[in-house]
Amino acid sequence: MRRVLRALDWRICVPALVLCTAGVVLVWSSTRTAIHDTGAYLTRQVGYGLAGLALMAALATVSRWSLRAWSVPAYLVACLGLAAVLTPLGVTVNGSRSWLGIGGLQFQPSEPAKLALVLALAAVLGSPSADAPGLPGRPAARLPAALGVAAVPVGLVMLQPDLGTALILAAITAGMLVIAGTPWRWLALLAAAAAGAGALAWWLDLLKPHQVERLLTFADPSADPQGSGYNAVQALQTVGSGGILGRGLFRGDQTGGHFVPEQHTDFIFTVAGEELGFAGATLLLVLLWGILWRGLGIAARAASPYERLVAGGIVCWLAVQSAINVGMVLGLAPIVGVPLPLLSYGGSATLTCLAAAGILMSVRADRRPVPALSLAAR
């Protein structure tokens, strides 16, 4: 028990606990009427949160060596899970075959795949030779391997298809390449190639109809407010109706009337905006930012390139996912269906985000002081 307490970083634990608690309350508020299975969502989310917090505490005690040893197995298992959803075991939800259904239980492999990709890329880009002096261009030499590692889960996710998760996986890859010191000319070429691939996919009609519809709706939600633009219009109206201080918990008219579809998952931020107002919603984002800021500090003080990449990759992932989720609620990003970390309903997402928090604490707790001679050599 003492070992666990020593490993815990309260600058991560406290915000995570507050956010999980707030998420439970917001999920309850958005699902407590007779339209839904009253109490079921609340009970499940409490269970997900408690299990996730236990997992976070357990992973906080893991050494860097164990973490590195499990990087490749975790990646392989994640890829197998992503492939399994394309088999008869897969379940289609909202147009995407992203879930595994086994014995009445559903699990979304794309959520742990984000963390698995972070660990795998850190193993590729942060190998021991990365510490060796006098090896210019080493990050560029690892670039093909890193892109190959990222291409497998991105490709499998696009086959589901799940554009939102694919964007997050791509952002994780790009961020970790930057942290690894990849030359900017290579990054520019990759960005140009990605833009070209996106334009080609659009031109060849490779995107699914609902994906094209979401992109067009983002350009002008008011063009079809009762059809394709309904979610975007209702989300913005719900957030704006809360004003500065909000209408109060369980008193939101839009939330109580269920005008926003999937409000307990992808649009949980609309509940915060309406019932807690600008002040309460901002406070939740500040708590998220506090975890990210602490993660950046851990990455900056990491004892090895591998640990620095793990911490930096987790920060990239959570930051991009939070920005996309809040952006699509506020009309600043297309609606691509990604959860808000630690607040949205869902076992896969909640467990994975809290596992990532535990790994951040593991990197911090396992840090070793750098000898003076090593500092002088650098």
C-alpha cells in the first residue's frame, strides 16, 4: 500500500478523481428520465470509474522496464482487437463497426489502441541508441518503422470506418515524431502527403456518405437544421442556454428534453454547458488542462527518450481528443464522434484514460537523477 501511495502523483490523481465524479453526475443528469434505462447508465459509469481508478493506481507502480517490455504485446493485442471488429464478432453502432460484442458485453478496441500506439511508437522512436551521441538523423532513420507501426491501427480503424479515432491516431503519431526530433522537412512532406491522400479520398468518393455529410454540415450547419445539421445546431444552443452560471444540475430544459442525441457520450460537454454554465464548463476544462500540464512536466524531466515519448504521446492524445470533442460541440470542428476524456460515458474510454494517467505517474515515479557527468556531456 505504501508503494502505491508513493507512486501516486496527486497533481494527476485529484483532477482525475474530480473529473470522473463530475462525469458520473453529468451522465446521470442526461440519462435519468424514463426515455433511458433509469439508473443503469449511472451504475455502470460508477463501476467503470472505480475500476479505472484501481487500474490507474496499479499502473502507477509499474517500472519503466516492465512498461517497455509490454509495449509490443499491448500493440499486437490492440491490433488483433481492431481486426476482430471486422469479423462477425463486431457490432455496428451509429454507422461504424467499432465494437466487439461478446456475451451481452460490448467493448471498443479502438480506445485502448490509442494507448497501445503510444507505447509502441515510444519503443520504436525511443530505443536505447537514441541516447548515443554523434548519430545525426537517427529519428529520420526510424521514420519508416514508426509509420509502419502507425499504419496498421489507422488502416484498421478506417475500415470500420471511424474517422474521429483515425484522426486521433494520426495526431498521436505526428506529435511523437516531433518529440523524437524528426527533421521538419520530413514532417512537412508527411503533412503534404496526408493532405494529398485526403483530397484523393474525397475526389474518388472513398469516404462513406455519413462522413461526407458531417464534413459538409460543419461548413454550414444551418443549411439543414432538422436533418444533417441537427446535432450541431442543438449542441450549440444547449451550451449557450446555460449562460455564465448555468441553469443548475438536473434543471436543463434541453438536457431534460433530450434534444441532443448521444448526450451522455460524445456530447457530454453540452450538459456541462447548460447546467453548470460557462464557469462550470471552464473549470472542467481547467482540470483537464492541469493533467496535461503535469504530463508535459513529466515528459520534460523524463530519464530516457522512451519515457519522454510515452508521456509526450499521452499528452498529445488527450489534448487532441479533448480539443476535437469540445470543438465539435462549439461548432469549431466537424462532428466525428469522439468522447471527452474522463467525462463521457463508456467503459472502454474511461478505463483507457485512467490507465494512461497511471502510466504518466509510473514515468514520474520511476525517474532517476541524471549524473552530473552525463549533463556535462550533453
